[in-house]
Amino acid sequence: MPLGATVQVPIPDVDKERGDSRNLLAVVLNVTEDSFYRLETDQGILKQLNARAEFTVCPKELMKAEDGPDHEISLRSAATYQSTESSQGFIRCMCNTKCKTMRCLCVKKENKV
């Protein structure tokens, strides 16, 4: 596998919520002598090394190696950042006043649904 290839790293179920994506996109930075891969995401370089069986290669180049920052980050932190960045949000108003009073959290946060 060439360096700079885009790969998909599956996110464990304990590290994501129901509506979050299943995979995290990363780029192969280098390969160690033991055949482990160092991967970089948009949020930073993953702390742990990954074996080849832990990710799948994307057929197209979706990211470049110089896109992400240089600091190290855990897979859980990268998954959390990705889920908050997407702002898919499952906000639902449960008030009985139909968002007409300031007691409603939707009106307070200006997120009227």
C-alpha cells in the first residue's frame, strides 16, 4: 500500500453515538518495521499504530497527508470531534407551550425546531 493512501478506520461502538458515522477517514503516514501503520486524520495523528487488518483502503484519494495538524490524538477523541463537528443533531423540543415562553430551552438557546 502506498504512503498517502486514504483509508477508513472503523470506530468502535462504545466510542460513537447512534447517529454518528461508522468510520473515520485517515491517511497513511508511514509503515514501521513490524508492518504497523501510522495514520493521520483531520484532527491529528492517531496515537496508536494500526495493523493492516484494522482498516480498509479507499479506492479514491479523499485526503492528503498535509491536511491534518501535527499533534497526536486518540481514536476516541477523533471520533468525538468528528461527531460534534458534523452537527447532525437530534434536537427535539419536549415543551407543552409550543415554544412561546422563555422557559422553553429551544427559545433560550435559539434552536427553535
